[in-house]
Amino acid sequence: MTMKNIKKLSAAVCLCIIVFLSVSLTSFAQSEMPRLVDGADLIAESSENVLLAKLDEISERQKVDVVIVTTDSLDGKTAEAYADDFFDYNGYGFGENYDGILLLVSMENRDWHISTCGYGIKAFTDAGIKYISGKFLPSLSDGDYYDAFNTFAGLCDEFITQAKTGKPYDVGNLPKEPYNALLSLVIAVVAGFAVAAIVTGMMKKQLKSVKSQYAADSYVLKGSMVINDSKDIFLYTQRSRREKVKDDDSGGSGGSSTHTSSSGRTHGGDGGKF
Amino acid sequence: MTSPIEYKCPSCGGGITFDSSQQRMKCPYCGKLFDIQTLEDFNSQLSNELGDDMNWENSAGSEWTEEETDGLKSYVCKSCGGEIVSDENTAATSCPFCGNPVVMSDKFSGSLKPDLIIPFKLNKEDAKKALNKHYMNKKLLPKVFKSKNHIDEVKGVYVPFWLFDSGAYANIRYKASKVRTWSDSKYEYTETSFFSCFRSGSLRFENVPVDGSSKMPDDLMESIEPFNMSDAVGFNTAYLSGYLADKYDVDETQSIGRANKRIKKSVESAFEDSVIGYTTVNPESSNVRLSESRVKYALYPVWILNTTYKKKKYTFAMNGQTGKIVGDLPLDKAAYNRWFWLLTAFSGAAAYLATYLIWLWLL
């Protein structure tokens, strides 16, 4: 065997190993469950397929599982435990850290919960989850489940993309609200009237110059003031206290809070009622 | 047996009683507690209070001599009733107050001879220049008013003033407070301590002027103050040459009220300046007594111009000594509306752009 052949062979072996590894890693991340499990049957079949395709596309592209689960019963668990367990025991999550995010909607007591894992914890901070839930909750409460889930999926995509720049959306760094043209117009009109009123008010004031004197200060004989008696006595004290206004931005430091699920994995997330 | 002293609550004025459980004086109405010493001090402050005494000794003006009145002419305006005086070499043709023709009355008569006069320092040219300047840079002044301003008709008039000299003795009680704030983890605390501050002392006023002519609006005359008394000289009819003089028709007793009011305000604020170290200071009671008071009758130099615009009378006055000029001007309603809507449109558009730029860069 020549040196040339040895080189070729080892190159081929290396390639084989790389291909094998990548295939096994990919299959490792694959779950037997679909990324949309509509247990409570909240959305129509046709919409379901569209939504599933969207979730699959985002998940594969971002290498972070984005999962939506609906259920009629939490089986006696808390929403948090149900969401964590559903994620852990159904094999969701990419890579060795099980990167992913799961939205659980339970119709039992109208609970919703977002559970994050692995890279999902980093990409979806507490402030970020608050922001996302603020966006989809109105639709969820109204019963527009497809809209709510679609919004959720879109925002997840956006948040993961942002996190990959190294600066995940967090306190002080949340996505921009769209430009509110109507509100801006109202502000502009009010500001316009205010400026006009102030400026024309000043112009009007230029026309006025007649004013009675208030006192006779300019006729005080300089140095004529004598104080004969001066006494200050303390009378009483009034004390009042006011409860401090709680800062709404209590999580001002940002980041994600985490807990450990029944499987021993670390999860982040938040939830509530809708 | 001595009758018990009744103490009043310094906070609400209610009758106060001794609270045996607290061993202090307690107000049954507002619940505040006081030491007896505090209430005694407060009562002694209250007993210092006397009523205002603002009477004046009156000795203003003097009688004219025959020689003096011989050289003077008196005019009466048939339209507004104004009476003006000039020397025999100055002919008055129109009334400085209303612009209508005046007629000479038979003989100069009555009223007092002024004690003092401040001669004119600024001439008619100065007055015209000042008036032109007064019209300048006023965007809402009607253009027509500027062009038809009758500036040539500005007249130099000696306006009668009563001058009040007096020492003012004051007993003033102020209620003052100090505010202290601090906070712990749960609450923000505000502590307000109240004090009663008594001041007694004196202050002297000289030459507080009150307009003695009913034809001259008081606010207009107060607006061109102050006149500088260092230029005042003893009255002599020679100063009237070339000018008109107004005779007083509001006497000194009618004018005292205005002088007293201004003096009292100045006394209160002067003593208030000595109440220091507090967050708020408000006078609660003040008594001002005047003594060694004197009234003088003086003529002050004023350039005046009366014009009518759209059936409304506008009067301008310039201090003939310092050049200070005042006079309210008419408003051009059309110009006002134009400016208002243009400004609204432009600043509104600018604000709209600003909100967009803020959204673009800052949010």
C-alpha cells in the first residue's frame, strides 16, 4: 500500500464516522410524537396540518423543538409539571441539552404553561415569555386557538433567531412594538396645539405692558430695617407614611428562572390562566 | 382665686384641655399634644398683636402766591372734563387725555401748589423714538395700527402724585413648617413640624407714590414706576414752560389706601425674608403701624399718547425721567389665527416626525 492509498483510506473512514455521527445525532433528536398534539381538539384538521408544518419547519431550521400541546385534563398534575413531563417523556428536544420549548393549553381549568429546556431556557427569558404570552393570550382567551398558536410559533422563531445573535430578548431588550400611527398622530396634534398656544400666548403677552405694582419694595429706605424681637416656637409635628410603590420591573435583572422537573432535567417557563 | 387661663389649639383654634393620662395639654378636636410651655409662648405671641394703625399726618402742598398764579393758564376739556394747567407761553389746543379740543378757562384757580417736581429729562424726540420701538417686533400688532399711530401727538404732561413717607412698625406672626422625609424597606415617611415665628421690628418707606389724577389710570402710572427722587427739586412754575400740568382731583386721603396696601405687602415680605430655615412660611397675622408719616404733593414728568383704534382707546405712557414706556396694544385677530394654525400644523408635523424617529432609534 502506498502512502497515497493510506491517506485516501483514512479520509474515507473519517468521512464515514462523520456521516454516522451526524445521522445518529439527528435521529437521537427525533421524537416519535408530532410537534402538535391537539388532545383537546381545539383546531380543525386542515389548520392542524398547516400549523404542524410550520412547527416542523421552524424546529428543523432552528434545531430547537417548538411544540404545542392541548389537553382536556392535567391528570392531577400542575400545569408546570404536566408541561415539563410531556416534554421530557415524549423525547422532545434537540441535542444533548434537549433544546426546545413547549406550550401547553389545558381546557380543564383553562391553564396555559410554557416549558423551556436546554437552549430554550436561554432563548426565552422570563421577560421574553411574559412578552410572548402577552401577544397570544388575547386570542387564546377569545377562543381563536389557531391564531394564538400561530402567533406563538412565529414569536418562537423570532426569539430563537435573536438568541443566536448572542443577545436574547430580555428586560430592556424586547422586540419593538409596531409603530402606532394613530397614537402618534394624537400625540402630534396635542403637541402641535400646545406649542401653538404657548408661542401665541407669548406673542400676546408682548402686547401687554400695563400692570399694577404689588408692593412698595423700591421705596424702602436702604438699611432702615430693624428687627427688635424674633422668636420661633415649635408647635407640633404631623407624621404620615405611605407604602412604597412596588417596582413592576421586579425582574429588572433579566435572565430566566429555572426549576427541576420530575425527570431531573432543568426547565424554565411560566404559565397562568386564560 | 385666679381665673383659669384658656389656651387655644395653635393648629385648629379649639379650646385645649389637660390630658392626665399623657400629662400634657391635648386638643380634644384635632388630638394634637402640646407642652404647657409651648402654649404659654404661643399665647404671649398672640397678646402682642394689635390692630393696624395706618393713619397719616397731613401737610402736603402749600398755597399758591398771587405772582405764581398770574403766570399760569388753566384749560378745561369740554369732552372729558379734564383740567390742565400750562404757563402763559405754552398754548394747549387739545386735551392730552382724550384728544379733544380744550378751551381756556377764565382764571387759574384753586388746588394746592406742589412741593416737589421732577423736571422732564427726555424730550419729545426721545418719546417718539421710544414709541416706535414699543411697536416693533410685535407680531400680533395690527399693521394698520403701526402706520396710523399718531405718534406726533405725544404730549409731555406733569402728572400729580401724592408721595407718602413713613416709618412702619410691624408685629407679624408667621406659620412655618419643616418637612423631613425618609424611608425604610416598606414605607416612605413624611414628618412635618410646625412652628410659630414672631417678628417685630420697623422699616422706613420714602416717597411711595400714588397717582392723584383720575384721568390717568392708576395701573398705567404704576407701570412706569419708579421715578428717581434724586432729580426732584422744589416746585417752580418755570418748569412748566412747554409742558402741560394736570391738577390733582383725587386728594391724599383718598390715595392713602393704595399706599398703605403696598407698604403692608412690602413689610410682610421684608420680615418674611428673616424667617429662614423652613420649607414653607406663611403670614398668619400681621399688624403694621405707621408713624412719623408725611405726605408730599409732587409733579412727575410723563409723556403720554392717546389713540383710538377700532373705537377702543389706547393710552401709552413714558416715564419722562427714565424712559420706561408702557401701554397695552391691540391684537390683530386674523394674524393671531394665522399664527396659531400655522404653528399647530408645523409643530404637529414636527412632533409626528419626532415620534417616528424615536420609535425608529430609541424603542
